[in-house]
Amino acid sequence: MGTTLRGWGRLAVMAGALAASVFVQQNAGAAEFKYGVSADVTSLDPQFANLPGNRNVARNVFEPLIDMSPDGRLQPGLAESWKPLDDKTWEIKLRKNVKFQDGSSFTADDVVYSLARPDTLTNSPATFGVFTKDITKVEVIDPYTVKLTTARPLAVLPNYLSMIFMLSKKDTQGLKSEDFETGNGLVGTGPYKFSRFLRGDRVELVRNDAYWGDKPAYDKVTVRILPNAAARVAAILSGDVDAVIDVPSADVTRIKADKKLAVYTKPSTLMVFWVMNQLNDNAPYVTDNNGKPLGKNPFKDVRVRRAFSLAINRQVLVDRVLQGLGVATQNSVPSTMFGYNPALPPDPYKPDEAKKLLAEAGYPECFSLTLFAPNDRYVNDSQLAQGVAQMLTRIGCKTKVETQPMGTFISRVNQLQLGFFMIGWGADAGDMGVQLESLFSNPTNNPFRKINIQTYDSSNFWKPLNAGLATVDNAKRDALYQETSKVLHDQVGIIPTHLQVSTFAARDGIHIVPRVDSQMYGFDAAPAK
């Protein structure tokens, strides 16, 4: 859910409008790259919902001011440079001679508009407003220079800006998110132009020959929407697509054995973890062993939370369930990312100690609970839920497992209907502090967040985190981030189990660039040399 929540939006589309959406002429016989993605495309509005499927398509057409490299490092995008003028103001120098795909110039006026627009969009399941909420003023100094003022010192503003796509004010002003469904407003500065959208099936793109940067290798790109793992594997094996994201662990060996295919792996920023409802007086789907209400929420007791963490054998999950496609962790980011705390190894597997903690908390025979998880979003997500359930039974808990498609699952998560569930979150902005702030934000510190779905909240956590987000000095910020992660660990705010290893496959003759954010873009692919 990589800094992205894995939620879903709801938009309507008319069949007749689909044909009308083909407004870019395609060259017959042009070289084409077809790739399959595992996350659905729920909206073509690049600022409506920060979801993996949406971003995968949007980044081909639109660009941010500050870009992110395949290894998760900030680099110039539509902004050539950026620098703080003081602790609350930043100067952004824009790249000149950049054109939108309708031929109009990209200028500072489009930046002002693009940074203000996320605040106006309602009902987003994963709002981009979390990245713009601190910007109180955007001033145009000249057509290619803007000055940003923030409500608080914000050293990570460049990371926030890497998440916001720049839109054409002329082409999108007044449009609703659903208007993008038929191609309206889909005029970016990126290397590809929008051509056609078939909901639940594909998005077709054609090369932007007037692109300011390096020209992509392929004339046409087709993004196939293949959330079913078996369908993705069948598509790459048959040659229906040239590459896929998220190769199932059970099929990695099979695909590696095919001389016409290559498998790429990349440790990702996606942390998979378990959430314990610490808000409700009675945690949903948690009862005593006779099915009666407990009368209190056991997850409000840190001893219970610690017991559950000690009951989970993370390395077994990685080795047996994920077949190596994961890294056992108690951290929220990879060891290569800024803010990683090396003093926090994964909790050891200690079921006997877990039983003692439960007994101390007043649950000598544990209790009964249902474990919830998606069944179509993460590597072997259903099997992971079953594995954790079996581990909890070994400390006396009575468990049931319920898995659902992500669309149904996330709706229940957002309504706080679940007591114990598995979900994922990615540090797509390349900074641990940004990830944790967006993960645990609530109505108090984020006006766009109606709830904190993790339900963990502590001043001991927010104090060092907010200080770190404001600190320009990298050494001090790193220390504050490590302090934050230690508080989260000691209080067992959530139970991280692993960082997912991303898997990609491509057909012989095609070179792709595996990315730490688990995404794939048409411009990252080229014929192999």
C-alpha cells in the first residue's frame, strides 16, 4: 500500500466514450512494448488517488518537479534545481523549453495550479493532499522560478514534490476526475501520450516525439491490467506481453528455465505489516475462546502486541511462504535507505515468551480472532495470512483467516471494521520520515485524513518524527528518524514482517530497468543491445 496506501477509487465509464477517447493517431506497424501490471487502474486523473496502478500509467504521461531514480534517489525532473532560502521557504528553478503535449509551454503558472489542485479533490481513497498540505504559498518569481512557503520547517519538501504530477492549467482547469476517463485533461509533459483506456483491460500510449528529454525506445506502449497472477504468467509465457510486474514466487523457477525469458529481482521499499486495532473499545472480530465479547480491547496492551510479534517467525515466512522474495525486518525501510535503524533486528521467534506476556496481560489461553488480508495485492498474501494464523495458534490463539480482493478489503480497512489485518506501505518518496508521516497521519495533523487506519498514535513517536522532517542537517535528521523507529518498535505500534522483493520478467531481446518502487514504465524499456 506502497508512500503509497493500496486503496481503490470508484469511477464510471461509458462504452461509447471509449472509442471516442482515441484521439492520438497511431503509426501502423510501429514498434510496441506491452507490459502487464498487477494493480488495477482506478483513475486516469494523475492527482486523484495515490495508488500503484494509477501511478504506473500516469508517470508515462505526466512528470513531477523532482523525479525519483530507479534506486529511489531524488533527481531533477521538471525542476532543474531546488534550494532552501530559509527554514520555511524554497526556491524552485524550472526547466525551460518544456512543452505540454498540446504544444503549450510549461511555466510557473502550471506549478501554482498543480500544487493547489489536490486540495480540491474529494473522496480520494489515497489523497495526494498529504504532500501539499504544508505548502501555504506558491509565488511566481518569473515564468521559470517559483518560491514555496511552508507552514513549518520541512526539510523533506523535495521528497513531497516528487509525488505530485504537474498538470496543464489550460487543459484541466474545471475538469472533474471522472472527466479524465475519456481523455480530457490527459495532456502532460511526459515521454508518452494517452491514446485509449479500456477499463479493467488496458491503457494504450503513443510516443511523444516532442518530448524534452531522452526519447523512449518504443513508438507505442500498452499497459495490460492483469491483477490475476496466473493470467500475468500466462501472458508472459505466451508472448501476449513483453514484460510483467510481480512474478509469483511459485513461477520464478519456471520462468527462469525458459530461455526466451529473463527474471529480474529488486529489494523494494514496500513494507508488509500487521495492524492491530488499538482504537475501538472492542476490537472487531476479536472474542474470547467461546465467541463472547472480551469486554476490552487486548491490542491496547503493549504486552499483547509484543506477544504477537514474538509469535511470528519472520524468517520462516520469507524462506517458505515467499520462497526468498522478501527480507525479514522490524524496520519500515530497506537498509540502503536514509533513516534505517541497524539496531532494530527483527524480533526473534520466541513463542514461550509470547505465552508468558499474554498470561501477564490476562490472556493465559489467548483469545479468538480473525486475520484479514488481501488476496491479490502482495506476493503470496493469502499464504502469508495462513502462515501467521498457524503461528498464533501455537501460542494458544483460536484463529480464522479471511482474504478478499483488495477493493473489498481496503473499503473495510478504511471504515475501521477490522481488528487484525495485513497490509503494505511503500516509501515511494525515498525518505523514511515521509513514509511514517503519511502512514500514521490522522485528522489532527492531516486535514485530508479522516482516520488513522493503523490506529497507533503516540506523542513519543510524533515528537522525534516531526523534528526529523523539519531538520535540514542530514546527520541530525537520521538520528531523529532512528529514534522514531525505535519508539515504534518498542511500543509495537504495528508488526512489520518483511520488505517485499519485487520480481519482474521480460522476454528475450528486451531490457527493462527494475525499480525499487516496484513499478515499470514504458520509457524504462528498450531493445536489448
